[in-house]
Amino acid sequence: MSVCRKLKMSNGMRALFVPSGGTEAVTLLVLFEVGSRYEARRTHGASHYIEHLMFKGTSRRPNTTAISRELDSVGADYNAFTGKDYTGYYIKLRADRLTLAVDMLEDMLFHSLFRKADLESEREVIIEEIRMYQDNPLMLIGDLFEEGLYRGSTLGWRIGGSVESMRAMSRQDLSAYRSRYYIPQRTVVALAGRFDGTEAIRRLESSFGKRRKARRTGGFRPFRPAGSRGSRLNLERRETEQVQLALGFPAFSLTDRRRPALMLLNTILGGNMSSRLFIKVREREGLCYHIRSSVSAYQDTGSLVVQAGLAKDRLDDALRIIMRELARIRDKGVAAGELRRAKEYARGKMALHLEDSSHLADWYARQELLQGRLETPEERLRRLDAVSAEAVRRVAGAIIRKDRLTLAAIGPCDDDKPLLDHAKLLT
């Protein structure tokens, strides 16, 4: 697989170059070390708001249409995204159009005008986006789960903010927030795909490298899960056809050495269509259409979560099976054949994922931004291959604990108690 070259520019900005000869495309990705967990009450939703405003116009490209028309004219893919600990912008296009990608992103990210009229119109757009999520239980359940899991921390805040915080935020709030966090020392630029290395370095240094270094301020308060705090329930009652369910536990940070074992545990538990939960809950019992488990990780913590959409009268049966499977994988571990298949699954998925230059750029950029070190795909696979069944069992024992369970549900649930009663199966 491709080798990544790292360059630190004189202003402190980091640039990553990942050549890939088997493509005619190139992706330019810019990541900033800021997301919703960096916000205060006054600026809740600012990271996402700023992401939207970067597409509203510069002095050279006065509006959204000018930006999109120029990129659409060469068939580019382009977008942006906001997470809890990062914000990213990317353009993927034909390799011979790299100059356009560099010029466009530098212009948008450092010369957007933030006009009052744009702020007001985009404020309404984002409020409608918030309402869209609020009206869709399948989209909302993850937020409800993390609000319960990370209670008392900005890590539990919703990325988009609230209608109230969006109404209250001023241009001055946004400008100050952007000035604090959109600085070279908090920026990683990644280039992946087909490009000439010498020319690419020259272009980035003559554009992004000219940004003035600024004093690094701000940050976030690390999350520290309670050692034993009892099961938690975050319930939102609605008259819907299904109950959307999410249940899980605090897990490991991005740099924890146990993460490879956790990833394999997740695959075996509910990570694909041959996983234990998919077979037991959907295929054998026919209790649901959607069920899966997943792992998330941040700089200081993470989670293991199971999600499912269930009819109200099937909720008890499904919860009983889910809790029993969690207890079984914790107490009895995994079979050698399951572990072998999970490792091959990871190897295959990684190969498919990293064929795309945008995923290749993202692979290295997030590592550099959030961990300060780079791991190649080959190194990751070696760590996965080294995981034993005993290591998976130990990880399951450390994470799957009744006293650290968080359960979230949206739907026609009349009583809290039956939901939490199922936690006894984890004893």
C-alpha cells in the first residue's frame, strides 16, 4: 500500500503526501483540530455553523454558485464534515486539476466573507437540519445515547447545536471562534492519489504555507468515565411504529493498545451480517430488520454500542437476547474460527476502503491530527493479526459491565423499569 510522507511547514501546519499510482484522481483534504466538544454554551454549534459558511463566498468567488459551478465544471466531488473533535473539507478531482483544488480550498477556508446576510440565511438552513434529525429517530438515537454516556461533558453535546443556540449565536461569536481554532498549528493538509511530489509541495507551501502562525489557545476538558456509576437510561417517548434502541458502554481511546482486540470483538458481536447478533436477533428470531454493533473512539475515551429498530411488542425478547449475547461473549470469549474470520474481514474491508484516494487521505490525516503519529495499513493489520482469543475475552470483560451500561430508546415505551431490568442479565 501507499507510503505517506510528512512535511511540517514553517508556520507549523502539517502536510501529508500519499501517492497512489493506480488512479487518475487526487484528493485534497484539510482537517482542523476543532469540533463540537471544543464549544461553550454560547458557541454550541459553532463548529458546524462555520463549516456551512465556508461555502457562502469569498471576494474572488462571491457566492455558493460561483464555488460550486467552478468545481462542477471539472466533475469534482467536494464536501465538508464536522465531528466532535475535528472539522474537515475536501475536494476530489482529476489529477491534472490539482491546482484548482489547492486554490479553491485555500480561498474558502481563509478568505470566506461571513457576510451578515449569509449568516442569517444559513442559520435557518441549519435549524431545518436540526429539525430533520430531531424528527428522525434512526438518525437521533446515536445522539441520545452519547448524551447519556458522556453526561456532564461537551463530548455528549449534539454536533449541530440546538435551535436555541443557533438563534443566539452572533457574527462576533463565530469570528472569534474561527480565529481561535483555524490556525496553522491546528491544521493538517493531506494529499492522496496521483500527483507529482515536488510540484505538490511547492503548491501547498506557496498557499497554505503562507498562513501566519498564531498562538495556540483553547481546547477541551478530557472525559473521565466513573469507575462504577450504575446503569443509565435516556428515554424519549414518541408515538412511532418502532422503538429505536441503543445500548452500550464506555470503551477505549484512539491510542489505547487494546483497540485492535476491541475492533475484532465488535466484528464478531454485531459488525456484519454473519455476526452473532445479526444471526440470533434477525435471522433466527426475525425480531428486527436493523441491528448492528459499532465502536467509536476519541482522544480520551470511546464506546461500544449496539443499535436496533424493534416493534414495541418485540422489545423485551430482543433485549433479552442482546444482553445474553453480551454476557456470553464476555464470560466465554470467542472461538478460534470466529477470530480468524474477523481478521480476514478486517483485511478485506481495509483493502476495499483504501482503494479510494479520499479514504486514503482521511486515514492518515485523522491519525496525524488526533494522535500525532502515523500507522500504515500494514502496521494496523499486523496488530490485528497478533490479537489472541484471550485478548478479546479480556477486553470484553473490561468493557461489558452492568454498572457502566447506558441505554437510550426512542419510541412508544410506557415505563422505564422493564428496559433497565434487562441489565440484570449482565450480572
